Amino acid sequence: MKISVVVLGSVFLGLSMAGLAMRGIAAPQPAATPAPPAAPGPRELPPLQLVQRIPVPDVSGRIDHFTVFPKARLLIFSALGNNTVEIANTFDGRIVQRLKGLREPQGALYVPGFDKIVVANAGNRTVSIFDAKTFALRKTIELGDDPDNVRWDEASKRVFVGYGEDGTGAVAAIDPATETHVGKDLKTGGGHPESFQLEKKGSRIFVNVPADADSVEVLDRKDGKLTKWSLNGAKANFPMALDEDNHRLFVVTRRPPLLIVLDTDTGKEVARLPTVAASDDLYYDAERKRIYVIGGEGFIRVYQQNDANRYQVKADIPTTVGTRTGVFFGNNLYVGVPAAGSEPAQLWAYAIPD
């Protein structure tokens, strides 16, 4: 009988392995087939993506603070170095109007319900009020030295303006209906008020006063009482944002460049992180629990709020050197890019990816 070589080989192999097992020696195992490499996960998108550049022709010098007219899709911003306020249509992607006759405009505010634009002029101690439909000048109010940041309080229907220098710093109220300076001004510790934020559920105003040492000043609108919260050695606090629901105040200093988080119930510091230099604006994105700090160093630093006391740097988004102001509107962060060389001034729009 013919027995195939293959069959004999299999028999001998089986006997050999059985013998190894009887002597307590593990039989060799066939090599395992390597698992296929895991598929790469989806690449995480940056938190801000540059999607639009709007040219701002014939504007030189520093670009200061912004406001928005949401219904008309207008961005309104102070071109301080140009002595104008520029108005851009974000849908058309172009400048549609220019307000002239201003002197070093700093703060600008669209007043909802009144269709008026309020502009603080540092160069001539005045506040200008324009019609937001015709853009005609309606009123000029003499206020005091260096009018700067402007805020709207929906509850009281008042416009608040920070102004003043050495010993005269204050926050004033303007009635947009009568276009007059009303009430008693709230005095700071003496220095010029930079950014400030109004409580919606309370009567306090949180104010950055860089000239008054290393602190945030808290003014009570009811009685004018002044309280100071220490920044523990950090100085030159300019921009500010408020997370009222979580009782947190965000302050950015320039010496050194820090993001400092304060508890608005106690005034105590709960966090501090390094940030971008030469910042003049920051915004809190309540929906995504993020903070955007715009800095003249040339980028936007984005932070993630993990909870009320824990924060981490999420990304640095490139801009240009000298870009330090902007506005958070809808799902976009707009920044003002000053003219440089042959490049005109521009507005850059950064979208938040879904």
C-alpha cells in the first residue's frame, strides 16, 4: 500500500508533539497573525478657523473697541488712529459707512431698542450719539478726561461710560432716550477705568483700574461703595469678562501676561494661567465654556473651562502682531488687524467649527 509522504509527515509531527507534552515541554504554537493597525481617530479641529478677511481701506493706526448691530449684521468699531468709526456689513464683507468728526474714538456701543450708536472720544472729553439708521450725529455730551469703554445695562436702560484720569476716574450714566448725562457718577479709587463689566443679577460694576495698584475695583450702583480685590502682585489689568452664572470674573494683566480668575462671591483668586502679551480684549463663550484672549503679541489664546475652578490652554490661534481688540458675535470671533506696510487694515473673522 502506498502511503503519501504528507500523511507520514503529519503522523510523525503528531507523535513528536505528544512526546514533548509527556516530558512536560510545551509544544511550539503557531505564530499569531498580527492584528491590523487601529484606524486613526478623527483629527480634532482647532477651536477657531479663519474664514473671512474684510478690507478696511484708508484706515491707519490703532483699532480700538467694537460693538455689533445684530439685526443689520453690522460690526461697528473705533479706528482710534484714524479719528473715525468704521461700520462693516458682515454679510457683504465690506465697509458700508464711516462716522467722521471724532477725536480719538475708543469705546463704541450700539444701543438696542433705541437704534443709536454711542462713541467715547478720548481726544476731546466727549461722548457722541449717532442715529444708527441714518448715521447722522444727534448729540455731543461733554463728560470728562479720556472717555473710554462703554457698556449697556438693559435693566436700567442706561449707557455706562468709563472716563477720567489721576484722581478723577469714574463711571458715568447716560440716558439714551433723553441723550443726557444722568445721576451721580461712580468714583473709582482715582485712576482711569479700563474694561468694566456690569452684573445683570446684581448692582455691582467690576472695574479694571491699572493705575490703582494690583487690584480690581468693585463699585456698587446703589450706594457708590468701593471695594478692592487684590490681584496678588499682577499689574496692568486691562481686559475683563464675566461669567455671572458661575460667579467668576476673568481678568487679563500685562505685567506679567496672565489670565486671572476671581470668585465674585469672595473676591478671591481661584486660578491663574499664562496668556498672550499686550491684550486689550477677551470674551467668554458660555455655550462652549471657553475664553478667548486677543493679544498684540500675534495670537488668540483659547482656554477651556473644565469647571468653575479648573482651566486649561486649548489652543493658540495665529493673528498678526498688533491685533489686540475684537468682538465675539454669534459663532464668530472678529478681530481688528491694523494696517502694516502695503497691507490695508482688515477685519478677520474666525468661525467656531461644529
